[in-house]
Amino acid sequence: MTALSQSVNPPVEAPPRWAREGLRPWKRGPTILLVEDDDELRRLIATVLRKDGYEVVERPDGDSAVDWLGDGIFDGYYEREPALIVSDVRLQYLDGLELLEAMGCEAKRVPMILITAFPDADLYRRAFALGARSVLAKPFQLEDLRAVVWTTLRGPGAR
């Protein structure tokens, strides 16, 4: 993680041993909506999260994420509600910040982690003001992502 992301992200705790070692404590874990336009990175992240026991729904852009969630997202209604959304910031059509903004207060109900290759202080300010739980700067360590996902879903303050 960059010094900037470490200074503005809430503290995260390391995943427990079972998660670090790829063991699954449940048969079907929480569903994560993963929105990333880089196919290779999306497959890598999805594979890692699935090994941790999560169900992962992959989408290449914001529009297809909205299609999966349902158009009601703009009115606070989801056809499908993931436990967490992990999204790139820069996407075609509807980007990660626009998706977060469209969710409005729903971002508190369905937490969102943003990932970006273009981190700057203004992006972090906007993301956290809109309700993002964390922002990770690319390139990031997969262990950092796993820890943030774990903390968001299972750690202190999880819903």
C-alpha cells in the first residue's frame, strides 16, 4: 500500500490463519461483486477471493455491475445484494466513483472497496466522502486486499 493510502484508510487487521492458508470456514461464503476492466487482474483477484471462500461475481464495467445489481440501485433497491463491492475507479461507461455515488446512502449498507492505478488526495477525499470503506492503490499486494476484505466483512464495524 502507498503511504497515502495507509494514512487515510481505516486500520485493517490481518486475516485469521484459516483465511491465510486458504481454508474455508463455510460452504458458501458472502458474495462479493468484483468490478474490474482488466481481465487478467479481475481473474486473479476473483481466484484469490474464491480460495478464501467467498462467492465472487465478476463484471468488466460499471454498466454490467448495475445490470447485475438491478436498475433499482438508483432508488435504493437491489435485485441482488452482495455483501461487498470491490471496484476499480476508472472503468468504461460508469466508473467506480459514479457507482458509489449512485448507491448514495446504500454504500453504508453494501460496503465498497475501490482500487485505482491513479491515486491522489482528491480521489481519496471524494471516495471516503461518498462512503467507500477503503481505497487501494495499484499495484497492491493481494494480502493487503485480502486483509481489507476480511476487515470489512468480518472485522470491527462490519455490518
